[in-house]
Amino acid sequence: MLIFYSANNSKSLFPIWNQWCLCYVAVVCLLFSPVRTDDACPSSCICARESGTVTCRDGDETEVPGNIPEWTSTMILKGRNISTLQRGAFMTNDTELEMMTLSLSYNGIQAIEPYAFLGLPRLHLLDLSHNRLESISARAFHGLTELRSLYLNYSIMPQATAQLISALSTQSLRNLHRLELTGNRLTSIPLIRLDIYNLHALVLINNSIETIGRENVTNLYQQRRLRVYLSLNPFRCNCDLEAFYYWLKNSSQCPDAGRLLCSEPEAKRGSPVDKLRGEDVDCMNENLEAVSYVFLGIVLALIGVVFLMVLYLNRGGIKRWLNNIREACRDQMEVYHYRYEQDSDPRLANVAV
Ligand SMILES: *[C@@H]1O[C@H](CO)[C@@H](O)[C@H](O)[C@H]1NC(C)=O
Ligand SMILES: *[C@@H]1O[C@H](CO)[C@@H](O)[C@H](O)[C@H]1NC(C)=O
Ligand SMILES: *[C@@H]1O[C@H](CO)[C@@H](O)[C@H](O)[C@H]1NC(C)=O
Ligand SMILES: *[C@@H]1O[C@H](CO)[C@@H](O)[C@H](O)[C@H]1NC(C)=O
Ligand SMILES: *[C@@H]1O[C@H](CO)[C@@H](O)[C@H](O)[C@H]1NC(C)=O
Ligand SMILES: *[C@@H]1O[C@H](CO)[C@@H](O)[C@H](O)[C@H]1NC(C)=O
């Protein structure tokens, strides 16, 4: 407007069309000036420019807000109903954002499409906890080369476990320091290898891990700086746990080692894994025990067979013995019968009289 008036005041030096042209330029300047786009806050969000934080809570929107300001360093999106994180969901007009922290917990997210986090090359922390992930693309985390912390607590549905494993095996996550997977009913470590990351903490609390095999233990030993949290898992304390048991005692890589409990076998339910004795997880010992039971069984069977043999071989003697008993019985019966007849006759006679 200022430009328009100044043009008007310059004593008709400019023809009318020129004034309109200046007016147009001014309007365009206002529309696309950096100040204007920067001040825009996505609808139904709260923007705090000083702290670089955009917060969007509880709403009916089913998509990630568009027009995320360029200055955003932290974005918190919570309590929405976002069923799918689409490809490039955080790209505004094909420009990259400098965002460092992205929290997407409690949004009911069910699917993550490939390249969903495109355009966030500086992202350090991604929180996807408390969602309901049923489908995770193998390229879901593509491009997150600076990511250090990934939180996926209480978020993975059982049918998505295999997809999670392939999504996590991307080379993009090479700077990952901390991976939290609490409460996902996982039955094993959902990582094919450990040497592609820079992991310092792997949190697997409250899952369904019953045992951790020798192969995994070897890989854990190789990652000296890695700490693995494993409490609230139902460990099966038999000899398959031997390598893990010694890793637990030896490596001090499990900070919550004292809180790991056996859930099987029945006899050891509730006892701490690190308080087991070496013999409890010793396969030699277990095999010996099994062998001794088999041996006892064989011995009992042999005794039974011998007994039957004795009976069989002695069948003549036994027959004679049985006959003797029968004879004895018969003699006894006859005596009794005779006495009965002797006693009863006179009584019968009396009654008749
Ligand atoms: C979430 O959105 C979907 C459609 O995208 C709808 O079917 C569903 O009912 C919504 N759920 C809630 C809790 O609002
Ligand atoms: C979108 O980007 C194009 C070029 O990439 C630019 O000309 C245009 O002004 C941008 N629009 C907005 C709203 O930032
Ligand atoms: C789960 O994720 C949150 C981030 O939302 C984190 O603060 C917390 O420490 C994680 N672990 C557990 C056990 O909840
Ligand atoms: C463990 O996770 C289940 C869901 O998987 C949850 O219901 C339970 O409360 C959790 N237990 C603890 C002690 O956090
Ligand atoms: C753990 O062991 C399973 C099979 O036992 C294997 O597929 C997986 O790659 C191993 N993971 C690690 C990190 O050692
Ligand atoms: C460490 O583990 C090995 C078996 O891998 C075992 O022989 C050794 O005794 C353990 N050391 C300690 C201090 O427990």
C-alpha cells in the first residue's frame, strides 16, 4: 500500500497501468515474503517460535498438518487419528526441514508407508510409541541418517514384527544410538545384525523373549559399548540359556540383570536368572539327568521281565502248589459239611415231632 501511494504521489510520472503493476508487485511481496510464511502456524496447532516447537494435540484431523514452519526444530503431534503416515508426510512444498525431534505417540498410527520421513535429514529423535502399527514398509525409515533415538514402545502389533525387522535393517539407521521397544510381545531381538548401527542402548523390557541363543550372545559380546535391557521377559531357564546366563554374569552389558526372572520350568518360576547355579543351565548335567532316568526305567523293566521269567519257569511247581491248596480247601469243606449234617438231623426230627 505504501508503494502504491508513493507511486501515486510522484505526479503522474507513471501511467495508470504502471501503478497497477506496482500494486501487484507489492501484493505478491506481501504474500511470499519470508516473514509471512514463517509466521504461519498449521491450523489447530500451537507454535512457539522462540523454542522452535510446534505442538498439535487432540483433533479430528486424520493427516499430518501441512505447512510445517521452516524454523520448526521440535514437533509434537499427539492424540490424533492418523491411520497412515504417507510418503513424504513431513515435506512442505518439496523443501527439507531442519527438525531435530519428532514425537508422534498416541496417534493410532497403523501403517508407515515407504519414505514417510523424507525431508527430515537432521532428525535426531523419533518417537512412535503407543500406536498400533500393523504395516511398516521396509523403507519406512529411509533417509534418517542422523537419527540417534528411535522409540517404539507399545506400538508394534504381532503381525508387523517381521516387517519391523526388515525396516530396522536399513543402512540409513547407521547412527542409531538408542532403540526402545518396550511392550511389543517380541519373542526375539528384532535385529538381524548389530554391527550396522552405533547402538549404545537396546531396550526390550516387557516383551515375550524366552531365550537368547548362543549366536545372538556372540554378537552381543562383540558390541562392547551396547547395553541391553531385558526385565519383564518370561525366560525359560533350561540349558538353552547357558550362553546367555554366562553373558549376563560376565559382560555387565545388561544393566537390569538382577531383575530378570525365570517363568519356566515350574520349579524355577520367579527365581532370578542370575541367581541360578551353573548346573541349572548346564546341558551336560541335564543330559546326565535324562540318561539316569532312562537307565532307571531300563532297570525296572529288566526286573519285571526277570520276575515274569521266574513265574514261567516255575509253572510246574506253581501248579502243584495250587493243587495242594485246593486239596486242603476241599478237605476242610468236607469236614464242615459232615458236621453240619450231623447237627441238623436231630433238630429236624424234633421239629417234625
Ligand atoms: C479414525 O479415522 C478413521 C478414518 O480415517 C475412522 O474410520 C475411525 O473411526 C476414526 N477413529 C476414531 C477413534 O476417531
Ligand atoms: C514452493 O516452491 C517453489 C519452488 O520450489 C516456489 O517457487 C514457491 O514459491 C514455493 N511456495 C511456497 C508456498 O513456499
Ligand atoms: C518409552 O518411550 C518413551 C518416549 O515416549 C520414553 O520416555 C520411555 O523411557 C520409553 N521406555 C519405557 C519403558 O516406557
Ligand atoms: C507389559 O505390557 C503389557 C502389554 O503388552 C501391559 O499390559 C502391561 O501392563 C505391561 N507390564 C508392565 C509391568 O508394564
Ligand atoms: C539372533 O538369532 C537369530 C536366530 O537365532 C538370528 O536370525 C538373528 O540374526 C540374530 N540376531 C542377532 C543380532 O544376533
Ligand atoms: C565367563 O564366561 C565363560 C564362558 O563363556 C566362563 O567359562 C567363565 O567362567 C566366565 N567368567 C566369569 C567370571 O563368570
